[in-house]
Amino acid sequence: MPLLFPLVLSALLFGIGTYVVMARRHAVLVLMGVELMLNAVNLNLVAFDAWWHDALDSGQVLALFVIAIAAAEIGLGLAIVLLVFRTHQHINVDAMRELADRDGGQRADQEASKHTDRGAGSSPDRVAVTPP
Amino acid sequence: MTTQVIDWWAIAPPLCLVAAAITALLVDAFAPRGSRALPCAISLVGVLAALLASAALSSHSRATFCLPASGIEQPVNCSWVIDDVTLAWWLIILVSTGLIGMLLQPSVHRGELPGGELYFLLLSSATGALCLAAARDLITLLVALETLSLPSFALVGLRRRNRRGAEAALKFFIVSVVATAFTLLGISMVYGATGSVAAGRIATSVATGAAVEPVIAVGMVLTLVGFGFKVAVVPFQVWVPDTYVGAPIGVAAYLSVVSKAAGLAGLVIVLVRFFSPYVDLWSPMVAVAAALTMTLGNLAALRQSHVVRLLAWSSVAQAGYLLVPLAAGGSEADIGAMQAYALMYAIVNVSAFAVVGAVSAWGAVTVDDFRGLVRTRPWLGLALTFALLCLAGLPPGIVGLVAKVAIFRSAVEGELTWLAVVLAINVALGLVYYLRFVAALLTPAPVRAAVAEPPASGQPGGQREPHGAELFVVIVTFIAAAVLSIFPGPLFFVLP
């Protein structure tokens, strides 16, 4: 099989992944986009490994590492998404502007920090059952 | 089938940290309640052991995990190399990790952060930083970069039920994993074009022109993305202010010092060890990135009144200064100047974050809240003043001035006169906000100050005496910066 086929497929996958990351606002879909990008890289690595007939199989070894890293990233990512859902009751990436830079921001920042303290004190049980 | 001989001494420092990390986690899980200082103590022992182990390595350079030579065109190549440059990075990383570990202890003491998890994550991340500075192949680099990053996401979001912490962690996480995905794409391209992941073999294949040039150039640029993200180079700086503000202050200090130093080490390794034949291609790129980073960082810092946000943008500007020696070509003298600057920056930045952390625990958020700190809390106020003057490069903060002169000289010697001019303008620009902050600290009459007129100590947000560990960090960093200002010689121990 020519090297071109897997490379084109991998470029497509990486492009779709990048698009999903940029266009979607749902945090879980963003994670899926990242996963697509990582798997596109895996395809690249394995294809190059086969093409070079690499005696050390560096490409395959790296692909294994990438799979492990992707799993760790997704595990941690879902934990963070869960944390955000508990504190914000939604996981819309674009709606998170509490920390954003504000003009003449000192009052606004203090307001925000007071608001944070209230938010932190609210009951976690009530939060967990609220639909998004 | 041959077995590989591993030089255990060469990997002892990261192993010390790993052992301490696991011990801290287990001890915290099984120790009786009330022993909140144990994880911190264990991790400090680990950091000290790692420092001693790396001091024992300093006599000559070592290498392990080597590929045997095959033929003339493929010489011996080692994945793990410890030389003077590596050891200097290790010193910076270990000392700052130890200090930041102490800085975080007060929050653990107050029960805001879980001790075992905190120190486990901190030391795991620092292990990644150490591995990054010693790595000489793309796989080790990548795994080290991820070991550095993944625990730091968790560190940012570690405060329970904190809206801002969660938001900061999510922003940091998403930008970081996308940057890593681009780095991986770059690595796969470099591997595809050269057929190897080892530094020496890639450099040989690039130098002989055996590799496909455009592919490898694009691969190189993409590989830099992940490291540029760690250093907060423009255009990868967007996460910095939000994450620093949302994270616990000690973690913000960690991101601005250890994570940045490791990212710089990674950039130096990738550019100098892998792609030195392409110096004409990457040197102008790094120069433009450095100029943009310092200018944007300083301009954005000018209009900040939130103290942590101010320090965040100042750390972006400092990242720009740190890149200048690399733009000048990354010779040994350049790397020495960069490391001298990084050491200075690590000490004074930890000092600044320590004071800000101690003061903001009683509700000070903006520069106005810090007004008159030198009068009310002379030690804290003077230490913060001195740290800011060092960051600005003004006497009596001579150490900052000396470090700035070093990078300035490497820009001039690298024939980057325009970058030297941009650097000078930016240093002047930085004076504006550093001095405004210093002026606020020195102002005699507090206008409206949480610091000067604390609410009664029983109320929430009331004034709290700084924890002993915080004071210790403040005093140690202050003395270190003062001593280096009088005798700047040791700063340049890495210079040939």
C-alpha cells in the first residue's frame, strides 16, 4: 500500500479533530476532538514505521505511548469536566467567562471573588442533580 | 539479545522525587488525622535527596539508555544525557519545587487543599520537569512533557467546590492538550522525514540533507508548539492570566517558575540538539516570538490592577526576555545567560508569589489593597519591593540588572541589534508597572486598605498571621536575591 493513503486519512482525521475542538462548545465533544487528533498522529506514526522498516520500531513504540497518554488525558479531562459541571451546572466552554480579563477590572474582580465564595458555599448535593 | 545496562546514578534524582511522591500519598492516606505537615516534610526530604544526588553527578557528564552504533552514519546515541546544562536546569527546578512545596503548606494546614494529593501531584509534575531537561530523544521528551503537564491540570483544579479553580483547570487543560496534539503531529512528521526519534540521528540526517527538507521544517515548528505553550510564548499565552488567577497561588508560582523552566529546557533541547543545522530558519522565528511575547506581556501588564493577573502578565513578558539568548543562536554562552536569567527569575518570582499569597489570604486582591504594606508589614513589604525591583532590573535589585545585561549582551553578540532595541524598550515599559506597584507598597498613608486596617480577627477574611513556612520562603528568597545582588558571580556558574 502506498504511504500516501494512510497519510491522507490521518491528515483528514487531524483536520476534523481540529475543527471539532474549535467549533464545538460542549466540553466532552472538545475532548473527542482531541482524541481524534491524537489518533490521527498514531496512524501517521505506524504508517511511517512500516514505510521505513524501522528495526527499532520507534514509531510503533511511540504510538503505544501516545495511546497511554491519550487515555490519561481523557481520564483527567473527564474529571475536570465533572468538576466544572458540579460548580457551574453546565459544561459550555464558551460560557465560562468568570476569569476573563475586564476593563478597569478591580471592582469587577472583587465582585467575582465574592460571587465565587458564595458559589463555593452552595450545597454540592443540590448541584449534582440539577440538569445541564 | 543483549540486556541494557542502566546507569542508576544518572536517573537517581527523578527516582528520589517519585519515591517521595508515592510515600507522601500513602502516608497521608494511612496516617492519623492531624498530621497535616507529614506530606510536606516527606516531599522536602525527597527534593533534598534529589538535590544531593544531582550534586553527586556534577563531576562529569553521564549518559544512559543508549542505542549502540550501527555503521558509520549512525553513531552511539543516548536518550538520557546529564551534562552541565541539564544539571543547571535541575538545580533551578528542584530548588523552586522545594520552595513552592513549602509555600503550599499553609493552605494544607488550613484544610483548603488535600495534602497527600497535592504533594503527590507536585512531585510527579516536577519529575516530568527533571526528565524533560535530560531527554535526548523525541519519545522521552514527549512522555516527560506529559508527565509535567497532566499533574499540573489537577493541581490547578485541586480546591474543592471552587468555581474559579474549575474554570481555570478546564481552560488550561483544553489549550494544553491541543498544543500537545500539535507537538505530536510535529514529532510524527520529523520521524517520518528522518526515520528516527533520537537526537543525534535526527541531527545527522538533517545535516547531511538526507531528510525531506520542507516536511522536517514544518515538523520542527509544530514540535515547538507544546513547549512554547509551557513557556507561554505568544501566541500560546492566552491561558496564562486566567489560569494563574483561578489556581491556588502556590500552584500559579509553580506554573510560572518550574513549568516555564522545563518548557525552556525543552525548547533548547529541540532546537539546539535536534535541529542545530537549521539555525538560520529557527533563529529569526524565535527572535520574533521573543519580541512579541515581551511586548504583549508588558503592554497587557500595564493596565492590570489585579495583583496575580499583573504577575501573570509580567511572567509572560519575562518569558520573552528568557527567549532572547535562544534567538541569538543558542551557543553555550547563550544558554548560560538564559539559565542565569532563569535562576534569578525563579528566586525573585517565588519571593513575589510568596508575599502575594501571604497577603491575599486576608483578602487583598488589587494593587490598592497592598498600599502601605511596607509600613504595616515591613518584612513582607520589603521582600516584595525587592523582588519587584529585581524583576524590573533596577538597583538595589542588582541581580535582575546583571541577568538582563547578560541576555542583552547575547542579543548584541548574536547580531540581533533590533531585538536588543526591543528588549531595551520593553525593560523601560516594565519599569512603569513594577514601579507603580512598588510606589503603592511604599505609600505612607493607606487609603482603603484591607492590609492596614484589618477587620476584627474573628470575622471571615480577617487578618491572619502568615504561616511559618510562608515566612521562611519569603526570608530565604529575599536573602538569596540580596546575596546574589552583592556577589552576582554564582549566578553565572554555568557560563564557560
